[in-house]
Amino acid sequence: MNGNAMDNNSAEKNKNLCKGCSLCCEYVCVEIDKPETKNDYDQIIWMLLHKDVWVYFDDKNEWYVQFNTQCEVLTNDKLCGIYHNRPRICRKHSQDSCERYGEGTIYKKIFRKKEDFIQWLKEKKVNYNFKGFEH
Ligand code: SF4
Ligand code: SF4
């Protein structure tokens, strides 16, 4: 869930629009600083070595780490088990910009594993390795 979008729809309209879809309830995103130093690159490589952890940046060049893990209160019917008491970030999320109804993916560039990120660093001709050590 990335809670940047604002909610212009009623709760009931939102509930129906999301019917059968739970994409937003299956991950957590946290904004991180854009990597600029060898320590930053090393930290992203460390993140990507973990199962179900991705890193991406969007059109605004804002960087995020994404943990692919389903919300514990999502029901088997793909409904929110605490709909009337769900967190504010869930209430604020709008279908206007979501993956199903919006412009599609929020990713400008996504790294799903360490190799994706290293390839991108090499393409950018970034010197990311510490002296005497190579990823
Ligand atoms: S992707 Fe859109 S339709 Fe699917 S759960 Fe998220 S907001 Fe609802
Ligand atoms: S609290 Fe409900 S709306 Fe929010 S992520 Fe969990 S299942 Fe989805």
C-alpha cells in the first residue's frame, strides 16, 4: 500500500470498485533516500538479497522499498476484514491512480533482485564497489 493518492470517492463506491482485487493489500512500501553513495548502493543490494523485497523509483524520482507481504486482515474473498476500522492510509488510497483503474504501474524502474540493480548501476557507469570488494 502506497498512500499518496487522495480519496475522492465514497467508502461504498471504493468498496465496490475494489471488489475482486486486493493488489493494494499485498505489499508495504516505504520511501527511502535516493541512493548516491557506495554505502547507499550497498544498502540497496542488502535489501534486494532478501526474499520478497523489491526497490523501485517512480516518475518523480522518489525511491521506495517494497515488502511483498499480504495484510493479515485481508479475507479469503479479497475483502478488508476491518473495513470500517481500517487505517487512514487505506482510506486515503484512491482507485484514480491505482494499478487496476489508474495509469497502471507506479514503477519507473523496479529492481526485484540484486542483479537488476547492479545491471542498472553498470549502465549508469556508477562506481558502486568498495575497494578490494566486488558484488
Ligand atoms: S489496485 Fe485498485 S481496485 Fe485493486 S485493491 Fe487497489 S485500489 Fe482497489
Ligand atoms: S487494513 Fe484492509 S484495506 Fe488496509 S491493507 Fe489491510 S486489508 Fe487492505
